[in-house]
Amino acid sequence: DVKVTQSSRYLVKRTGEKVFLECVQDMDHENMFWYRQDPGLGLRLIYFSYDVKMKEKGDIPEGYSVSREKKERFSLILESASTNQTSMYLCASSPPARELFFGEGSRLTVL
Amino acid sequence: QKEVEQDPGPLSVPEGAIVSLNCTYSNSAFQYFMWYRQYSRKGPELLMYTYSSGNKEDGRFTAQVDKSSKYISLFIRDSQPSDSATYLCAMNLYAGGTSYGKLTFGQGTILTVHP
């Protein structure tokens, strides 16, 4: 079975803090994604990566950055957390142009 | 207008009912169609996947795609309380020679099956 592991399930941070969300997949997938999910808005793509050290902006990249130094690991970084970044963050991986396999999510609260 | 429209519900049905979940889309270039199920406080998990028009059946679940109408459906027969979840439709483009193909999701429909 594909396993996508997000290191933190629940985080509480303060406004202005730097936040790292880590994601690791064990299926040697080329593609990795970060989404956020909010009630009434569904899943929105923040960033994705189709290769090591490669990244592409998604639909809502503002306030976020990403890092992919190794194929299996994709990190989402909030340089200076704000309250409007309180959300559920979902990491996913996939083979090329195929279905996504999601992690269990990281619920971030920014106070 | 969103590329993918899905009625968010919520939808509440009695156990044993047939459930119909639907999505419409506007981009005729979409080629791959998926349904994800998401339980509360969990990540979405792939339920069904298809890339052609017609029906695909898997146990109590049937996925239907009508590309001419740009309409996809998920039917759940003999619904169970354990089917209570949010159901998300998703689709992506045929990426050809490129290696990436990001999904476009519907908003998700919240389904509750009560005993």
C-alpha cells in the first residue's frame, strides 16, 4: 500500500512564527502536492513538485514556500504564519498524471 | 464559474437507500475522473478511478461518466452508516508526455447515512 506520512497531525502556532510541515512518501512517486482544505472552499492546490528540486505554484501559493531536496520528501513552509492560514493541510503523491494518494492531514491553528 | 461543480449537500439518507452523487465540469479536456472518500479528520482516499465514458462498478459503488454532457456520478447501493463521509469528485487532464497532472476537485458532498 502507498503510504504518505505527514509528520504532525495537529499544530498550534502563533502569528509570525515560521512553520514547517513535513511529508514523506514511500512509493517512489515523481509528483508531490500540498493542498489546503477549508469548509465551503474544498481542496485548493498550494504548490506541487514533479521532480527533486523542482516546484510549481498552484492556485494559492502566496504566503507559502516549499522544499524538495529528496524524492520522497516534500516540505511546506509558512515563513510568517498568519491567522488566515489556519486550515487543514493535505500532502499527496502520485505517479505521472494519475490519481493522488493523500496523507492524513495536518490541522494547523494559528493564534 | 468553477471548473468543477459539486453540490456540497449535506445529504442525509436512511440505511439501505441508493445514493447518487454528482459533479459537472466545464473543461472538455478532462480525461481522468476520480471519486475520493474522506472520513472526518482524515485525508481523502481514492474510491474509484476511470478514464472513459460509461459505467464502472466496484461492489456497492458505481461510477458513471458522460463526457458528452460533462457530467459524472457516483452511485452507492444499499448504503451503510459506514458510508457516512465527504465524497469528492476530482479530474485531471491528459498530460501527454509531461510528467505531472494536477487534479481539479469538486467542493465535496457531505453524506450521512443514518440507521
